[in-house]
Amino acid sequence: QVQVVESGGGLVQPGGSLRVSCVFSGTIPGSALMAWYRQAPGGERELVAQVTDRGTATYADAVTGRFTAVRDNAGKALYLHMSSLKPEDTAVYSCKLSSLFLNTDYWGQGTQVTVSS
């Protein structure tokens, strides 16, 4: 059984930095894509960053240059390093694991990130 767990959210001042983590347990056959999404209050869920199992990362325009997504060597953890945070980055950040072989997505419960003075 695959489980996805996020951690590391919290309150940070504008201009500050924060790292959120995502770890999955269980076994995924073949390739797996890992991604961070976020959903602000009253907003729709949007893709923030995704990383292939080879470590290639892509980012939303709103976070490019400020956020860095990195997978560990085992491919079972995904970290999102966020810097120069803005109030508009406030959201619940959720991690998604996508099994290309199983054509299945697994979601974590999300972690709250609040950027406020």
C-alpha cells in the first residue's frame, strides 16, 4: 500500500524561506513522477513543480527562480525549497505521486504554508 506524507509547513514572514518535504512508502513499479501542488483559500489547485524519476524539474511561472524541487537518490522523497516567499504563496501544499505503469495518482494530506508578517 502506497502512502504519501508531507511535512514542514508553517508560518513564515514575507521574504523568508521554508522547506516542505514529501515522502512515500510502499513500492511503485516502473517510473514515478512526483509533484507539488498548492491550493490557496478560495482558489483552485495549481501545479507548483514536478520532478521526474531522473530528477528533471519543471516549475510554474509564479515560482520559477524562487522555488527548487529536488528528489532524493532513492526517488522516494521530494523536497520543495521555497525562498523569497510572498503572501500570495500562502496555500495548502500537497504532494502527488504518479505511477506511470499503474496509471494511478497518490496524494498526501497536504501541509499549510502561511506567508504573513
